[in-house]
Amino acid sequence: MASDNYKSKSYNLVIYVIGVKYNKQRHYDQPTKPPVENIQTLPLPKGPLFERSQLTSRWKVARTIGPGFVNGQNTCFLNSVLECLTYTPSLAQYFLNKGHRKHCTLKRFCAMCAMDDHVHRCLEEPKSLVKGAAILPRAFTTNLRLFSPTLRLGRQEDAHEFMMFLLDSMHKSTIQGYGKLDAKTERTAFIYQIFGGQLQSQLRCHSCNAKSNTFDNFLDLSVDLQQANSVQRALENFIKVDMIGGSDPDTKYRCDSCKQKVNAGKQMTIHELPSMLCVHLKRFTFDMMRGYMRKVTKDIQYTETLDMAPYVSKETNCKSAIYRLYAVLVHLGYGCDSGHYFAYVKAPDGKWFRMDDEDVTPVSLKEVLSQQAYMLFYTSDKSPAPAPPPMNDAPKKPTPPETERGTKRPVKEIDSPTTTTTTQPPEKKKKPTEDAKVVATVEQDGYSTWVVEPSNKPFRSLRGDLSPPTFAAAISDISAWHIQDLEGSDRTTSAHSDAWHVQDNHGSHRSQMGAKSIRLLNRWTIAPMN
């Protein structure tokens, strides 16, 4: 859009403040390569490392959805995973109850502490209830290579692969100090008590009917889509009996019971179901004919409820195992090395939302169930609980003192690299519908950077190298901002406009010359989206 079109408009600058000041150094503020830490081996408890009875699959407070996440450098793969994990009830409730903070003693980076702080910012901070807010998950972006040295910030990564790295890092944080653990003991740790289950691989001799069982732990179920059009069909194929043997004696199975080479059947079933079930749909497969990876783009049907009993080992005698959908991670695109990730999540109040980086919008269940899902998240429906008490959607705004009502507050002089004077136009009477709904006013000085990005990114980050020197010190943890016109419709993002107009608290306008620099801004108006 031409810059002339902006001259006739005036714009509100809307800023949302999310999070807390980090006055003290936290685990995730440590260098990328932390120093080696000598941790004394702890004695193993007599029972499990973590009691599953401490977990709850129901939200205690029926609050609305929290903020979106800023996409800094191709981090949609990271954001979409965090969106699903943040709204995993048992995981979030544990952190909100300060279960981890009570006993963590790690002095270096701790993935559990990073997730703990992230959940509190999303679900407990009062400002997380502000509509249109977004936060930057810097604890994960700045320490990305600590999850795996193969990950690179700014590069397209696989969401499922990142989630496995993240859960593994969180798991290692909870068992730090216990030394080497066997598989049985490791399965009782915190992460496995939430996402962990156990697979049974059974070999049955067709000659003597002898059975041989092996067991493996899992954090998710990866199912093939080649011969399936639904999740149920994919799970049926997952437990399908594979034949071993045939007419060739060299391919037959040697039975330890009858000491013969015989035909046998091998079947994979679920021996123990997890509390939270993650089903990974294998949409990326290697094309043998073309010699490269391709995406399986066909639609796979999935439902809000899923009965896992048909896929459980017969020895467990499971008759019903109902799971309910609470998150869907979607990959948008046709290739394996490109595209975009976003998620649908069920908020604690039971409503569904689409979380696409900074954009958070309410959606219907019909839309949720009609996506090209990449990962499905289900919670066990074993113990229904009464609905949690309702919670207000937004915190109450404090009423200003009588002496300040209608009085223009004094502002500091603004330092400017160049000597510039402006004549403020006389105030005009405005209609009540045009008055800005002011929440707070923040004084700021010395702005040296004003970054503008394309119109398809309505939120712009003012963090890191893009932040003015005094930005964080003056207005705490700002994560995102955008510019709207007075009618709340168009967003201006042109890097070539001649002037920007910012409305102050009293309806007058100040012209800020230059697309990438604001030199004379006296105050910022913080206002809600609505």
C-alpha cells in the first residue's frame, strides 16, 4: 500500500506486557555450554520415583486461554509443541502447584524449571488474561541446542522430533543425581508417569504355541498412514500380527521351546496405557521410487473420544480405556523441509482455540476435527471430576485517584539524536466511541530503533537485538506490539511510510517522522484489544 494512504489516518499504539522481570539469573539464563557439575548420587526411594497419584487430569480453575507465542526465527515447530504441552492438564497442574520448584537443586540449565516458569507465565500471571497478548519463550529458544546439538535456531525443524528432545531433557532433569537406572525404575519418573506407557512385543510359535514376550517403554505412539484412513485403522495396523517364516528355512524362526525352525507370529500391543496419550501420525515417509522424503497429505479421520481397549494386550483384560482429545498439532504445507506448524488446544474452561504463534482465536470442535493432524494429544477419562469454579476472563483494572482524573500527567523530556520541534495541534472533541480505553501510561526515553515487518506478521517483537537499550528497564517484559487504526481494522506495516501518528491519552496526535525511528514519542498508551 502506498505511503500516501497512511497520511490521512491516525493510529493507536497498543502494547501488551506479559511476564515478570528476571532480576536474578535463572537456569535457562546460563551459557549454551554449562560448566560440568558434580552431583552426589542420591539414594533410590523404596517405591516409585514419582507417585502417579500426585497427578490430576482435571483443571482446578476453569480459566480461559492464555497468550500466544512470538515466532522469532522460524520457531513455529517449537511454539506448537509448547502450546500442546502448556495445556496438558496433569503437566500444567503439577507446575502450578509448584511441585518442581520445591526440590530442584540444579545450578545449570534445567528443562523442568524452564517449563515451570513458562506455564506460570501462560496460566498464572494476571497479564496472561489480556486478549491479544503474546510472549517470547526465550528459555527454549536461547537453549535450543541443549535439547539436541542437531537443532539450529532459524532453521526449519520437525515438531515431533523437538518434542521428543524436550521430554527427554525434562526427564533427565527429574532423575539427575540417581545415577544409572534400570528401565523399570526409570519408568516411574515424572515424565513417564504422565506420557509414558509400555509396549509388549510377543512372538508365538505356530508349532508348539509357545510365547515369548519383551517390553519397551514409550512416550508416544507413532503410527503408519499408508494403509489407513482413520486413527482407529492406523492403530489396528499397529497391532496387526506379522508373519515370520515361509517356505524358505532360512527365514523361519527358531523356537527356544520346541528347538525347531518354525513359522511364527509377531504382534505389538500396548501393555500399559499412559495417563496422557500422544499419537504421532507418520506423515513424512521415504519415497523409494523418487529417492527422497515426501509428505502423506491424505486426510486421516480422528474423533474427540478414543477407546484404546482394542489395542491393549489381552493379558491385561482391559475392557474400556476412554481418552478425550485436548490438543491437535498441525503441519501446513506439502513438503518435509518447509511449511508451518500450529496447534488447536482445549482451554481449561473447555473451549477450543487455534494457537498460531501470536494469533489465538476461538474455534468450533468441527474445525478441530477437520485438520491434517500431525500429532494428537488425548487425556485419560478414568476419573471424572466436577467442573472447576469459573474464573473471570480478565483482571479488574484499578480506578485512578480522583486527583488524577482528567489531569494530564507531566512527562519527561525525550532525548533525541537530532534537534526537532513539533507543534501539537489543538485538541479536538471526539465522539465517545473514539475515546481510547486507557489502562496505563508509561514514560520512556531514548528510543533508537523502530522495526517494521511485512503485513502478514501483525505482531512484531521488540526483544534482543531489536530492543532499545532502555526498553526492558522502563516497561518490564514487553513481548509484542502492533499498530491499528482508530476503527480497529487495518494494520500498517509499511517500511516506507512518511509518518506515523500515535494517539495520546487526551485525543491529540503526535506525528513521528520516519518509518524506522521514533524520536519524539512522549508516552505509550496501553489499551485492550476490544
